[in-house]
Amino acid sequence: MTPAKLAEAVLAAAHALFSERGLDPIALPGSTAVERPRNSDHGDYASTLALQLAKKVGVPPRDLAAGLADQLGRTPGIKSVEIAGPGFLNIRLDAAAAGQLARVVVQAGKEYGHSERLAGQKINLEFVSANPTGPVHIGGVRWAALGDALARLLRAVGAEVGTEYYVNDAGTQIDRFAQSLLAASRGEPVPADGYAGAYIAEIAEGITRDHPGADLATFRSEGVERMLAEIESSLTGFGVRFDIYFRESDLHRRGELDLALTRLREQGHVFEADGAIWLRTTDFGDDKDRVLRKSDGEWTYFAADCAYYLDKRERGFERVVMMLGADHHGYIGRMRAMVACFGDDPDAHLEIMIGQLVNLVRDGVPVRMSKRAGTVVTLDDVVEAIGVDAARYALARYSADSPIDIDVELWTRSTRDNPVYYVQYVAARSASVARNAVEVGLTRGDADSFRPELLDHEKENELLKALGEYPSVVATAAELREPHRIARYLEDLAGNYHRFFDNCRILPKGDEPIGDLHRARLWLNDATRTVIANGLDLLGVSAPERM
């Protein structure tokens, strides 16, 4: 019996009790009807439903709990229901009901943990979006790992998600980039406010070779294309593929900044002062009004932000999610105000996530110098140092608002204190068990011959309960935008599997005949492999069959 099925049984018991006692039906809490108790002595699952409903129906909580316990006691698969404290229900399943979960997981395969929790939501998820003026630095690498994991999570719970990288290929930063390339091609020092690093010389050399006598405009256009191609290649190698690389220059070319300005005028929040065009964002809590078009006729970055937001909404996205670095915290107020100026609800249509700083650490000292970028650690540097799997797992393992240090020695170690190794080892170990089972002639058998009631060992029960939590962990991680919950869950599950493996022999020993218990445990082994693989896939991390 899965936690979801048990929750359904608890709610059905409540409906039956209300009907039996002539109580008025009321809205019930759905998936929150059951949870795992912290102390396993309190049962397999617990419910506070009686406490939640008592006041609404005018019945003392313990009396309501007693009625619910009586109803639940008639449900097949429930071994016992005890009332504790002011009205808690402690529920124990019989071994057969608990063990059935192994079959559910194996049969569901890659779909186990998926749901329709966010079905119908159309979400635009923008992340990384580093300027095409240099390689992706370590802060962008964090967003690459978190953003891609979040997109996978949201899709797993039914949301329609579009992922985008916003390419800032217009404006003064690109001008400085082009001037730096031109200077490098001539063997001159780059401008004081320009870009340095070996990559500038490499790109300049390539452009000069392919376009002899190139002018500044050529260095500008070619430089952006080559840098963007390099960024995309690095991200693809990191397992991150965007649905769209959206160019700021397209907004200008298609006249979308003018369209945004017209829409904002229609809403009544645009005014002119000192020869410039302004948006009165202070109407919606911003600390100052924002310039859209300067007195010289040049558009501001903020104007492009307005046009880009409107473009996303015009494409049908109901919620715009932006993942930004720690230095963009002051951006939140103006963006929320801008959304309100368009007539949208910032709480419903905009979500801004802020990520904190990341350091790559070796021997306790931050690694600060890149071979190519000169002053920053890049995506390729991180991958070279610890590998794709370790990097993605390390960056997804912590809440976005927590600064983190990535210890090179720890994340390259083949020991249990390396979290990604600890989890991947379960994937490999469970796959090894399955291979060895084939060699000795042990198979799971068909689903009808599976005897879940044999999985009655304490460690089997603990592992089954952990497997049962996975769907709710996925749903919660998606709704709260917290991929790190998947990583922490996988580490707990790995611990449960190791304890099961150490205490419950799966394969027959010596000449021991193959029995139903071996087959039942093989179901549980394979169920664990399924969930480990599914969870790692949500993080964009591989589940190796051998290590």
C-alpha cells in the first residue's frame, strides 16, 4: 500500500464516519492525511486528521479519532490503528500491504514518482543567462545545475515548462567585448573597462584568420556568435539543453520594446521628464521610478526586461520564473513593480529565485584562477576538477540561498563520505545484485507470484517506507522549487538500502534452494534501483551499473 493509497483510505474512513453519524460533509485535506512519524515506534504512518477536523465538525478530537480508528480497522492491509495524545492516529500496515509497494515501484519504472500535481500550469523558466562576453563562471554553473533539475522536477509533476537562456547581445557590454577583441587582434592592451583572459586572444585570432581585415562590427557579431557557441557547447556537455536561446537583439529588431512601451502607456504608468521616458514603478512599491528610454533616444536594459517579460506572457506562459545571482537581489522590487504596471499580479505571474555564491575549494583554499578566463572559475574548470555527475549533484544538494564551498578532494573521493558516490554506489550495487541473480537462476517471477507478506524484516519495512515517500518528496521539491530535497532524500534512501543489504540476504547462499523470500527481496532490490535511478535522473546525474 502506497502512502497515497493509505491517505485515500483515511479520507474514505472520514467520509464513512461522517455519513454514519449524520455529520455534514466538509472539505478534507487530501494528500496531507498521512505522514511518516519520526519515531518508528509510533507506527508506519501517522495522521492528525482528527485534530484538523474536530473543531469544524464539533466533535472532541479523541472521539473523532476513535471513530476514524474503528473505520480504518476494517480496511484491508491495515494491521492496527492506535490513538495517541489528544487525537493522533498511529497506523501500522500488515507486511503484505507494505510489501506490495515493491511491485508498484518496479511496474511503474521511470514513471514512479511522477504525478499530475501541477498539471495545467505553463511555466517559463529562465536560468544562467550569462552575457556572451566570456565563459560561464561558477555562479552560472550553479544555476545550470539547479535550473535544469528544477525543469525536470516541474515536468515530472505535470507542469508544461519552457526553458530559456536570455542572450544579452545588445548594449554596452557587447561593445566593450568587441573592442577587447579588436585590441587583442592588433596586439594592443584591451581597454580598461574591457575583457581580459586567454579566451579573448583565442577568439580574436579565430576571427582574424577567418575574416582578414575585420572591422569592429565584425568582431562584435562574430565574437558574440563564437562565444555563444562555446557557452552552448559547455552547457550541453554539462547535460543542460535549453528550449530557446532568446536574443535581446531580436526584441529590438522586431520592435517589441515599442510594443511594451505602448502597453505600459495604456495602463497609465508611463510619463516623460527631462527628455526621457519613465515608468512609474513607485506606484507598486519600487524604491524609484525607472527610465525606459533615455533623452538621447537609447533604450535602457530595463526597457528590454519589460519587452522580454511581455514576450513570455504573449507566448502563453502563465508564470515567469527567473533564477538570478546574489548581486541581483535589488532587481526583485523593480521587476515586481514592472509586472504590476502591465496589469499582472506579481505573486501569480512572476517568481524570482536568488542564488548565493559558490567557491571551488582545494586544500581548504578557494580556487580563483581559470586557465582561460584569468579571474574566474568556469564551468569547464569545475567539470575538469570533479566531473559532471559530482558537479551537478554538489550544486543541487544545497538550497539556492545557501553559500557553498565545493571541496575538490571530497567530491572526487570514492568513499562513503562523498555524497554522490554514496548514492551512485547503491545504483551500482543493486544492479550488481540483479546481474548476480541471473547467474544463479534467481528471477523475480511474474507479479502474481510475488509474495509481499514475506518482507516482514524491520530493515525491509524501513526501506519500503522510504520508497513510499518518494512521490511526495518529488511533489514538494517541485512546488517549493527545492531540488536539494531530492538529493537529501536519495542519501537517506541509500542508507536504508545499505542496512537492508547488510541484514537481509537477497541471493541464495551456496546450495540453498531459491525460495519465495529470495524472489520477494529481489523485487525490493529492483524497486530501490528504480527509485535511485529516477531521483538521480531528476538531478541530471547518472545511475551507473558498475563502479
